[in-house]
Amino acid sequence: MKRIFEYDIKDTDLPCNAGEYLKRIGCSHQILVRLKKTEKGILVNEEWAYVRTPLKAGDLLKITLTEEAPSENIVPIPLPLSIVYEDQDILLLNKPADMPVHPSINNYDNTLANGVAWYYAQKGESFVFRCINRLDRDTTGLLILAKHALSASVLSAQMKNREIHRTYQAVVAGTPPFSEGTVDAPIARKEGSVMERCVDFEKGERAVTHYRVLKEGKDCSLLELSLETGRTHQIRVHMKHLGCPLLGDYLYYPDFSQIHRVALHSCALSFPHPMTGETMHFEAPLPEDMKKPFL
């Protein structure tokens, strides 16, 4: 992979040197180190430059990002991918259920990463797997992958600064007390458990989930949920706390009579494009297994 980025320096950008400008647009320390080691990685007006090179109004700053080696320990496997959007900087996928995102113990060749590695291997392109928002194995829906180090750096900062807005849909047991509302309850690791979390008003970290009822069934409801925070198992723990646990949740509500997985779907993502700043919005339709309780 080789990507070249050009920046026209304006009066409003000054005073700064090349390194300061690059940090401002999202280049991490690791990217700057890589650029310094790359022949002609940083150019000012087509002349090889350094991070300390001072910039002037009217200068053309050019950087070249190269990546030759693909991700290690990710075996390319022909797995189905649902590609929602792709350009030179990002890849949006609609992840199916029962597919881990990354390889792990006992999951070496059945992950989203394996399928992406195969996709790019068939195109003759090296690809480092950089997943920006994580989904559990059974959660379906939208995932952002960064296609190079700079887009990954910018998107990671957006995630940290809550500029990536995530919307979920969930099928829950029963119906919440109100048609819409907010759960503001701190979450901590459950004592004695490696995986489980719980609401803990003494030791927990603040967690906020907004919900809205979209549809009511005989004994369950379809909710739309948006997150202000990103705690582990936040939606699952908050819905149980509300008295409406997710159907098929093996940890918090192991009732598989209507659906055989955690009934959670990442249905929408909105964020500024990491390179252009353009507002991007994507949606993924509700999976068939989550529709069945309402048919």
C-alpha cells in the first residue's frame, strides 16, 4: 500500500514546522517516525524535508505512507463479506452474527479479519487490519476499518472524542416503562467474574444509554439505542437493569426460545470522513432473526 497526501499551507496554519502541522491533522508519533525513516517520506515543495522544517504560506507539504507487510497471524480465508462502502481510506462492513472480529484462541480462520485478508489478497494488495469500533461475536452490523495508518489515527481520535455516533437496535424482553428514556447507571466488573459486568453505584464507571421503543410485540420490544459512553457490555447491562434484558443473551438472559444469539445490531454510524471531513452516514437493515419475534 502506498498513499500520498498533499497539503497547501495557508497563513492561518502558521507558525509551525512540518511535524507540528502533521500532528495537527492527525499523524501520530508512530506515523512521524515511519515518515522519517521513509525515503522522501516528507517533502516540502518537492524537496526532502524534516519534521523540524519550518513552513511558509504557499508551501506544498507532501507525505508518502507506505505499507508492504500485511497483518501477521491473520490467514486469508474466503469468507463472505458484506461491503457497505469503500474508498482509499476506509472500509465499512456489515458484520453477520456468529463471526468474531479478530482471531483468538479457537478462532483462527473464521473471523472478519480472515475474510478481509482474503479480499485484499485477491486484489493483490497488502492490508493491515485496523478495526475502529468493536462488536462482539454475536452482534451484527456496521464496522469501520481504516485502510492506512493515518485514517486509523484520525478515526481513533474521533472515537476517543465521541465524534463517531453509534446507533443500535435490540430486541428485549418485555417493554420499558416509558416509550423513550435514558439509563444513567455506572458499570463495573461483577465480583468473581472475568466476563460479566453489573451496575455498581459505588465502584462503577459512569455509563449513559438512551433508548426509544420502535415496536412492541407480544412479550418483547424492539428498541433503538444510542450511547454516550462505551463501557463493556453497556447495552446488555443497562437493559437488564431497566428490567428488559436482551433476548438470547447467554450471560444476562439465557433465554433462546425466540432468538439464538444476543439480539443486538449496530444499525447506524455517523462520523466525519478522516481525510476530507465530510459527514458520513451509513445504515444497515435489521437482520431477519431479529424481525421474527414481531411477525
